[in-house]
Amino acid sequence: MIIRSIDAIIRMLDADYIENADIEEKIQGVCIDSRKVVEGNLYIPIHGANNNGHAYVQQAIDNGARAVLWERREANPPKEIVVILVDDTTAALQQLAKAYRDQLNMKVVGVTGSNGKTSTKDILASVLAKHFITQKTLGNYNNEIGVPLTLLSLSENCEAAVVEMGMENLQELSFLTQIVRPDIAIISNVGTAHLENLGTMENIARAKMEITEGLGEHGLLIYNGDQQLLRNAAIEKQIPGCIKIRTFGKDEQNDVVVHQVRQLPDGLCFSIKDQVYHLDMIGKHQAMNATAAWIAARALGLDEEEIAQGFASVEKTGLRNELVRVNQCLILNDSYKSNPQSALAAVDTMEEFDIPYKLAVLGDMLELGALSGQAHAQIGAFVAQEGVTILFACGPESARMAQAANEAGI
């Protein structure tokens, strides 16, 4: 995590301040939640949808905050600690993260995609940890606040970082990638997530390709070459020739091809470049995520043995294709956030298990715009084909899912 003198923070932000304490003291880490502040933190109060963090500054001080960012328009700044004055605390958080990133000497891999970015992040971080001191985005800290917090959580001795980046609109990844400045960028795929905001699949592909704008002069772009949408977006983007591009997928046209994918009771088996790997995850779609991670790892100098060890011991983020055993039941928990591609993958994964009685509990998929009814109906029909005994369809959008499943005989 960031450890700097308050004076250094002031200079990184080019900010004014109210000196209520020694500015040579060091802050240790930043926090935006007054309840979670620990001794030595820099407290950054954020204007949220329902709360103004400035209202909770006393709680942050009581918990040990050493300094606080404070918007000039806010009255009654605290008098017990150094107050760093800024116009906008969210913008200051982002500026601080960018300045800190520029001071760190490490390799950074940025990961985005409609589906699979968290799994790709987890797989790659597990692999890189066999060779480097490695950190990764925790949980779903992948937006305009989460990404800066991720960067500010990185240690000075970190050698490799895997940073997940999400988006909902055009220009969001463009902004985030300028803060992260990845050496390698991975686009796992393009799906219908955020179709309501972006209107077309082509726009979603363009939005994902914005991650290249922060790549260094000799950066590497890795993307799913099975998707013509991404190939078209890469051509349209006119990516500078100094940036290397590598594609992955099942089609032989790709630079790196994954073969012979098999679901086993204890994980996944597949081949890359005639080498057989075992991945400690379930779902055949994870082989694609692992192939993207393989390319990045090889580019950073890891050998096949290190990659195999990383694949075999992935520290997984919860609620994503997570297997939970309860008595005689096996629960496949993929409940973090749903869209058509992830729902289809989860049902397909369930079909791999030789279990006689299968229940699917599926809820509404949001942000699909005009395609919502069609997408939910597609899932219902697919569930019926996959040997599911009973479907519980939860939510108003899922009425079409239930109807399609009924019509298909379930």
C-alpha cells in the first residue's frame, strides 16, 4: 500500500492544505469508508449516491486517520489533523493513484471483457505469483473508484500486478487505462453486458478496445480472436505498430490455440502448444481465460512448469462458478452478476456433472435493452436442452425464460 509523507501526498496532488499537524508524518494506505479506517490512513471522503463521506470525518479521525482530503466547497473542515484541500475528492483519488502508479517499478497487466475478466485475473495472478511478488484486484474493485484504490493498495516491492478494469459506457476504459498504464492488456471477450447503454455489439467492442490507449510504446495486446467483432475493432482502432498483438481462441487462425478441452471432476484439462495443463477451476469456458493468461505469462518470461503450477492452484474470487457441497447437494454458485453469456456457460457447466436431478435457479439479466426478451427466452430454451429437471425463473424479465422453457418441454 502507499506509504508517503503527508507533504509528498500534497505535492503529488499539487494541493493546498491546512496544517493542523506535522506534514512530515507518513500516511499508510488510503480509505474511503470511515468505518474501515485504521491507524495511519489517509481518509478520502467521497460523494456517493446516498451519502457524503465528509459527514463521517470524525469517525475516521477517531479510528486513526492521519490526514484527510477535503473538498473546498465543504464547510467545517476538521481541526485535529492535516486537511488537504481539493476541488473534487474522487478526481483527487484518481490523480493520487496515477501519480503513485508512475512511481512504481513493476509490470502491470490490465484485464477487461464482458465475461471472464475476474477469472482471467485470478488465473494470471496465480501463475505470475510463481515467479514474481504479485498482487491483484481484490473483489470487484474495477471501476473509477475501485481501480485507483487497487493501485494505491499495491506495495512498493510488488513486481507484477493484475488490474481488472470494468466499463459501462464509451470512454470509461479510455480514462481508466490512462491511470493504470498497463504493460499488457487482455480483452477476454465481448458479450451483451451493457448493451442497453452502448446500443450495439460493435460499440461494446470499441469500448473494450479503449484499453489499448494506455499501453506503453512496446506494450502487448491480447484478445479473443474467435470474435470477429474484436478483430474488426482492433483494425478500426489503428493500434500503433510498436504495440504487439496476440490473439487466442479455439479457431486455428489465432496466434495461440487451445485444444482438447475436457471437464474433469477436479477441474479442467486442455492443451496449449502441445503441452497439457490442468486448471483448478470448472467450466470449459475457463480454458479460454487460461489461454489469455498463458500468453501474458510467457511474455513476462515464465516457463511452462511455472505456468502449470499456477494453473493448478488458483485463488478464486467467490460467487463465480463456485462449487459448494451441502449434504447430498452440489451447488454451482455463479450469482455475482449475470448476463446471457455467463448464464449459458453456467448451465453448460452444470450439464457436465453426472447427477440425475438438476435444478436451475436463474434471475433477471439487466442492461440488455431491446434484446432482453429474446435473451431470456434463449436461456429458457437452452436450459430445457441441457437436461435440467426444474427451472426456477425469478423476476419479471425471466417470465420469458420460463415461457420458453415450458414450450421446450421442461
